[in-house]
Amino acid sequence: MKEKKVKDRVAEPTRSELEILQVLWQNGPSTARFINDYLNKEKREVIYMSTLKLMQIMVEKGLLTKDDSQQKHIYKATVEEGKTKGHLLDKVVENLFGGSAGSLMMQLLGNKKVSAKEMEEFKALIKKIDEK
């Protein structure tokens, strides 16, 4: 039987798993109850038992760890926010934009209103890239 080697691959969480990870990345280690309450308040209505079951699956997949040394179990993300988001973004660029980050940027800038401050930040980033 093949063993899962989560450490050797970049985690690809589902949309629901990503919602849970984002709560943990923002708030740190938390209980399933806290995460469920947060999702209900900030995202969408979810049933506690569904959240708990999904988090148990995430532990099995290696996306979370669970500290059950106390009465309330504390869950912690085992995947880094930056690496996970970077991997998912790379997949979007590759699959939707043929590997062209420029095409992605043009699509983003064409679809969304960009503030003057954001535009200045983009210009500064482009200038910095040009200087390399």
C-alpha cells in the first residue's frame, strides 16, 4: 500500500478547506467551534458537525494538526499560507493564462477598479522589476 507523503508535495486544499485554513492563518490555532462560528459570521452558514468532520479529514490529509491534550481540541495549520497561495496562483496562471503572469495582470486590471494608491504600488513594483 502506498503511503501519503504530504510533506513531499504542495497541499492543494479544496475551497472549503481553504476557508478553514484562512481562518487559522488569520487567527492562529483555534477550536473547531471558533472556526465554525467565524465561518457562519463572515462567510456562509455551515453546520458545526460538517466543519468538524472536514477538519478531521484535513488532519488525515496532513493540512492540520490537532492538539487533544486538553478538553477543547486545538487545530493548527501545517501548511504555510504563502506557499499554499503561491502554488494555487501558479496553477491558475498556468491553466487559465497559458503561463503568462502578464495576461493575468491585464485581466485583473481590466476587470477590477484599481485605486490610485494600488496603481502607484504597481508602478513602483514594475520599476523595481525593470531595474533588476
